[in-house]
Amino acid sequence: MTQTAQPAVPLRRAAHGRTGDKGDRSSISLIAWHPELYPLLVEQITAEAVARHFSHRQPQAVRRYLLPRLSAMNFVLDGVLDGGVNDARNLDTHGKSLSFHLLDMRLQVPAPLHRLLAGRA
């Protein structure tokens, strides 16, 4: 970023998400609210950053797939669903709440782009 960033905002102000599952694998889509925010997501919300954010779930692997024409990306997290729907003993066996956890990450947004953010801090 060439401009000075303001204090970090919750990722949910710049994007929305959706979670799916297959076995012990969670797939989390992240879609920018506005295309101008997408480059910030690509720069800051990396597979490594997501792995750190989900470290309490001990993912075996985290992969990121970019979908620039949709201003979106998809993260695939292996081994985060406690064995999968049929094996997990937690209340969220499908991992639907994982997208909300991702949206709690912090994002540095330059002041000129604040007009594109959803909601309040």
C-alpha cells in the first residue's frame, strides 16, 4: 500500500463470506463488498494469515484460490472440523460459523477507501 493505512477494521466491513464442508475440510468463500476493496483482501488475507487466525483449530493445510472476476477468494482448510459431520462432537459440525470467525480478522484500509466499507466499526 502506498497510502497510510488507518487503524485496522473488522474484515466483515470489507467483505462477506460463506462456508461449506466436505468431510473434515472446510471451504470458506470471501467476497469483497466492492471491487476496489479486493486488492486489499488479496494483499492481506493470505493463506498464511488465515492459518494463523485459525491456529486454535490446528488446520493441517490452508489453501487460497483467487477469483478476481468475482472480487472473491476461496479458502480450503483441511482438518478443521473435528473429523467431519459424522465424527465431530462439537455443536457446529458443518463449520458454518467458521466464516464468521474469518470475518473477525482485521484489515488495514486506507482512508480514501473507507467510503466503501459496510456498517460501523
